[in-house]
Amino acid sequence: MGNQGGPGALSAMTGTIIPQPGQPATPGNPGETYFGGNGYWIIGWGDAQNFGPVGVENVRDGTSNTGLFSERLIGLNGVNAATFYRSSPDFKRATFTAPVGVPFHPANGATANMAFVQSCLGLPGTTPATNTSANGIYWCAGYPWHTVVNDYSHNGPPNSAECINPSDYFASWSTLVGPTGSAPPNSNHPGGVNLCLADGSVRFIKDSINLQAWWGIGTRSGGETISADQY
């Protein structure tokens, strides 16, 4: 699945496989883009420029330090989410809702986003799933007002639970995690996942990767300095 980007609560759609923009910004407001029939706007924090096709020239962090594709397990079609729990061996194939959310704005910073990630990582085993069939149900739904369905994000670490951010507007009507949720790559490999970087190389990324490094690999032009020994 394609890399949607680093933590969306800091800046959405910073990866390499991202959706097209919504309606154009209104005159005089170049930093906004429109989504959905409810009149929701993302205004003034630069995300409008993050939508649309990504070429090698946009990968300013270096192609060897930027994720392109990774693995994800498909969902559990026909399984009742209310009877499926975080303690299940197949928990990586379902979607949960984190108890702590972070609003859709980068001013909240990495500390607020980390609180969301930690709340997802700390879900009790008795937590029921929110959705069990979304992963892999379609190849993509990349028309302008929606995100690519089969993507992953660099928020929670590899092989951790997929979590909806309860403060994300998009999660209110989508079965997916929205731009600020956590949809990590996952696999049945012990201890990690295979990640294809934008230079075409494939690395095995450990579940224990430092989160700051993981976030940085998710962005194409975030300016992070990442050394090869960090992953």
C-alpha cells in the first residue's frame, strides 16, 4: 500500500501516494482546500499544497529516506466488529478508535500527536473493533474529495493497531482512519515489515523503530535528518 505520509495532525498528506485536491481555494485564500458536502475547509496551514501528484523532484528529503510502499494485511470480511477485540491474534486486520484524539491542526505539535499514538498503543485487550473489513476492500477511491483507501501512514509504529483519531472530522463519516489517524503497515513477519523506499530499495523496518525517525521517513520534504542506522 502507498505511503500517505507522516502524522496528519502535524501536516497531512506529506507522503508519496496521496489523493488529488478538492475544489480550488477561494480567491485570496491560497492556503485552503475544500472537502466534502458538509462545507469543511482545511485553512491556513499549508496542506492545500500537499495534495496532487508527487514526482521525484518533490521528494526533497532524499529518495533513500522516504517511504513509497509497504505491506498491510487485508480486513476480516464478515466479522462483527462489536465481537472482535484488541486481544485477538488478528487485531492488525481490524480498525479501532483511540481514546485520546488530537485535533486536525499542526499547532498541537508532536507532543499532542504522541499522546494519541500512545493511547492507541495502550488499548486494553477488551477494546472492541470499530471496523473489521475496511482494509483492502477496494484498491482505491482516489477521487478528489476522498483519500486513497489502500494506503498506510507513518504515525504509529509498524505492526501496531490501526486507530481512528476521534478528533478527526473525516473519521465521523469514513470507515477509514482519516488524515490524522494511525494506519501503520503490518505483516505476519516476526518483528517488522518490508518497506520500499522511493529509490526502489527495500528495507526490513523493525517494530521497535524510533517514532521520530519513523515519522521522518513518512514525509517527502519535512527536512528531517535521518541516518541509516536509525532504521
